[in-house]
Amino acid sequence: MAIPTWTRRLTATFEQAPTSVWLSEHENKEASAESADSLDAVLRYLNDKQEEAVSGQQIITTAKVFKALADVCRDRGERQRISESTGLAPTACHMLRRVYTDLTGDHHSEEDAEDEQRAEQVFLLVQVLRCICNLAADNDVARHQILDAQGIELLASVLRSIDEVWKQPLPVGQAAFGASLNVSLDNAECTAALVSAGALDAHLKTFASDAAAALPIWPLVSSSLDNLCEHEDAPKQFEAHSDYARGVLRSLARLARTLSDTSSVSAEDAVVLRGAQRTLLWILCEVLEKSAIVRKQLCTPEAVLSLFNILEFYLISSPKDLDEDDNKSEEKKEAVSQPPNKPMPQVANRYADAVTQAIIGISGEDEALDALFANPQLMARVLSILSTDRGSNSSNDSQSSARGQKIDAMAAAAALCLGNLARTDEHCTRLVNEHPALVRTLIHEWFASRDTNVRTRHAASGLLKNLCLPAANKPTMVTFGLVPVAALCIDTAVIPIQANAIGILRHLINTSNQMTSQTTTLGLLEEMPGSAKGKNTCALAELLSVVRSTDVDGIRCEGTRLVAAVAKRIYLPAAGNKDDDPTLARAQAILEEKSFDIVSPLVRLVMLDGQRHPLLQQESLVALTVLASADCVRTRHIADIVHHLAAPADLPTAKDDGGDEKNEEEEEEEEDAPKTFGQALDRILRQEGAVWPQTTLQAKSLVSHLCAIANSSNNSSTSSNLDPAGLDYLQSVLATNAK
């Protein structure tokens, strides 16, 4: 800030003041250690004769002294020495209190005199704040001195009144927010004091005030706010003031609009604004992650719409608009090949990813589910994004490729948001009934297309899985052609998409609607035109291969549940089905012709997951019992079951997310685990461990069926095909314990 041009004649008294003497000596040499040697006398004068120091022309001299000291404190060694050997920090805080009180008081009579005196006081205030700012930079000694002198509370008061007290707040804002930034950086005590004193409110209001129009303030305000939000009490402040998070979101939206209009912002100003925007985005995302209350506060259609607009801004922005560090980090990310089972975007954009996560977090709150779903503007925006023609990513045109990637990313966010909104049967049914064209697009454009971004396919398949849950939707989803699309995705290397595909098929096959169930069953058995491996294959064959080879517990369990559902649908017709039903007959013929081993995965699931997943164990036993029913068509399945009773089990090793090392308890559990299917059945029959009563009954039913086959004189051909060791274990152990 320029020193006022007008001057006054100094009196003899003021000319002899220690500040004047020190200042004249300082002006004759460069800022150095010697310039601070006589500082004690100056500080005593400023403390003991404060009234004189801020009166008349002496106020300008005092301001110049603080300006000179602020310049001296730019040097790290000097500010460290001064803070350790003098009382500059407390003196600056006392002077800050005095000048702030004078400026906010109402004791001026003449308007011209008031304006003139105010200019002097503002000049002094700025220099005192600059001195505190520079003194506190990387200096915990000075920070604690400022804290002890109640300078933090004074600083917060100045921050809160910047846009109310001064007609030209830029210089004061620069100095005050700079002081807040340096005082709070990596200092928990000072940060806590600023948060407690209401500095958060001052920072957030500054973005919405006219003071924030001065661009040099924005980086200081956002960086200082970032320091404050790192404190553990910051989320509580956001929770107590619902306008805080909304204010950050409004500022982000405002910045997106401003930066989108390139004609109104210079390149230099755009760099400043983007820096503030990035900081505000990280602040918002961190608070949303830490606080469910803040997520609920922002769970409004207006907030979600704003986030979609901000997301679109980041997706449109050119990579060259990112700062140098971001460009380097993005280049590193692109240089590292991602494993195929990770649903990462094809083009890294961490800002867009952060906004997407914010949309997911906000739209996932149950309290405002109906309000969000019922809002026509929000639903129209989401449906419009998902209905956009993305074209083909195979084009070599860079503009077409960039457009496709932007549409993919927007669609991923929209699908994830819509998936959160479609969490009840009512909403899922309404979505399918009211927007059938959208559902078809989700199936054939977003889920089926291999050109689509992996994250988008994952989001679309997750939404489709939700839509398959209500019984009323299942026939419609089959009619829309979802079964062959999901079947083709069973062999994908992307685990989340694979899990969703298996889940979709399991939801569709488990229905009381005979046509829907049979169509899904045949879709799994009939040859598909081509899979991800480029060959004609059967979805059930791919499913059995995945279940046998995967080390992912969820895929194995859900895949085996689908195998069990197929077995029950083929061999246990629903009530009302005719024995000569051509669809069932065709399914049975295909299954027998291809000789699929559907017994082994069911046996493995009973042995592996009985303790952790009793429902899955129960379902597998039901399917095995169905296969063991007395029917010559099932001879091969019966033989497989009996063989597993005594044969050592070839159990897959479930993926251990906690690391390779196992503790003693896990090793003991493995040693105590059953070695054969017969041993597992025997434990269930004797109800060892956490076994459901109905599971024991189902095991007895299975053993009973097997014993009936073994003892039946009419099935001699069947008995001859049964494994002797398994048959012996069945008759000598299981038959006894099943009684």
C-alpha cells in the first residue's frame, strides 16, 4: 500500500521519539541484524506510550517502523532471532488491538478529519498485520507469543470486519489473511484458536463479498481456509452452520461460471482463480467425507445440480489449464498401466473424480431420497446426460475422443447418482415404467459397449442391478434384452462389472414369473455369439470357470449362488409347470449334453463358507438335494456328489485383503477345517459350530436322498457308478448321524 502523500510538520517531541530515531537509522542502511539492535527501546516506547505513538503525525512514523520490521522479518534467520530475543510479537498484538479499536469505534466529529485519520489508521493496521504475518512464517516461537498475547482473537476480529469497516479492503485483506495463513500453518494450537474465534465464518464470507473481487486475496483466503479445515474441530463448525458448506459450493459454482467465460478473465487471473477453486474443492470433499451431517445439509436438488455443472467444467477444461505439478502427476498416472480389474477412468482427472465422489456422497443420503427423485430439474439433468449420444471412441479424431471421454465421465456420475436415487422398489419401478428408453440406453449403450469407459460401465451395470430387484421390473428388463448383455460380461477381467453381471442374472432367474426365469436360464445355457475372449461360448461354462478359478470371495459366492439357481430352475420346476414343458426339456438336454460339473462349486461353497455365509450354505445344500432327487437323468450329478463325500476337497484360497501373513487363530481354523464334503456334512448333521437348524434339516434331506438311491434295488446301474469310498462314508457315518 502506498504511503499517504500528505505530510505534517513534526514537533520537537516526536522527532526525539525512539521510533523516529530507530527509523532514521534503519533508513540509512539495509535491513540486517544491526537494524534490530536498538529494538528494545522502540518496543518499550510503543508499549508504554501507545497513545502518543498513534496520535498526530507520530502514527505515520509508527506505521513506518512496523513496515520496516515486516521487511526485516522476511528473512527467516532474522525473524527467528527477533522473536527469541525481543517482545515484538506481543507489542504488535497490543498495537493491533489499539488500532482496530480506533477504527471500529465511533468518536470522530468532522467528516474530513475522519477520512484523513482513518487513512492513517488503516495504513498502520496494514503494517502491523504485515509484521505479524512475516514474523509468524515458519516460526512456532512467534506463533505461541501471538497466541499468548491474544493476537489470534484480534486477528479473527479483523478478518470478520474486513468488508464492513474499510472502503478499500484489498490491502487489509492481503495482510490479514496472510497473517492467518502463516499463523495457522502446521500449528494445531493457533489453528484451533482461529477456528474457535470464528475465523471460518470470516473466510467463507469473504468469497461471497465484494472484497473477494480483488483477485490477490483469493489464494490467501483459500489457503488459509485450507489450514483451518484440517483441524479436527472444523467439521463441527460446518455441522453447526449449514451455510458454510453451501457457501463453499456456491463459490465453486461461481468460479466455474467465471472461468468458463474466457473472454472476461485474463490468463493471469485465471491461474489465480483456478488455484482457489482447487483448494475449495478439496476442502468441500474432505468435509463431506468426514461428516454425514454436512452431506445431509447439501442433500438438495440445487446442490446436486451445482455439482453436475462443476463436474462438467472440470471435464471440459483442457489439461494445459492445470498447474505444472498436476500435469506431472497426471503424466505419471498415465504412464503406469492399470490392472484390468480396477474400474479406473481411461483419462485421469482427479478434480472430476472428486466432484463425482461428492455427488455420490450427497445423493446417497436416505433423508432426502424422495425430494431428489421427485425434483424435475435434477431428474431431467441426469436423464439428459445418460441419453446423450456418445458416438464411437474408435475415431482417431482427438476432438471426438475428448468429447466421448467427457460424456463417459458425465454418464458415470449420472448413473451413480441415479443408482443412489433408485434404492427402493417404488423408485426402481417408476424409473423403468416412466423412462423405458433410458433403461434400453443403459443396457445397450453404456453396459454392453466395450468402448465405454470402465467406470461408466461399472456405474451403469450397478444401476441396472438395482432396477432388477423389484419383481414387477424383471419381465421388462428381460424383454429389453438385458440377459445376453449381462451373460457376455461374466468373463470380463473387471471384477466390479463381473460382480454386477452375475448379480443381474441371479436377480432375473429368481422370480415367480415362469417366462422370465426360463428365458434367463436359457440365456445362460445357449451359446453366445462371442465373449470378451473372442470365441463362441456358453455363459454357464464361463461362470463355472470363473467360480473355479477366482480368488475373490464375493465373485465365488455370488457365482455359486447363480449356479445353484440354475440347478433348481432346471430340475425343480415351479408349481404349475408341465412335465413335458419344452423349455425345461431343452434346458435339461443342453446341460446333460455339455456335461457341466455343477456339483463341485456347490460342494466347495458348503465347505468354505458355512460359518461366514450360512444362507449361501443353505442354498447350496438345497441345490444339491434337488440334483440328488431320484431320477435317472441326474445319474451323473449323483455320482459326483457321492464322489465328493470321501475325496479330498480341492478348495480355492480366498483372497486375503489383510496381507499374506496369517495369525495363529487363522492357521488353527484351517487345520480344523473339514477335508472332505462328507466331513462337512457330518459336522452340519451334528450341529457343530454356528449351524442354522434349517441347514441341518436340509443336510438330512440330502443324505436321505443319497441313501435311498444307494439302497434301492431298482437303481443297480446307478449304484455301480457310485464311488465306493464315498458310498461307504455315506452308509457308515452320515446315515447314522442323519437319523
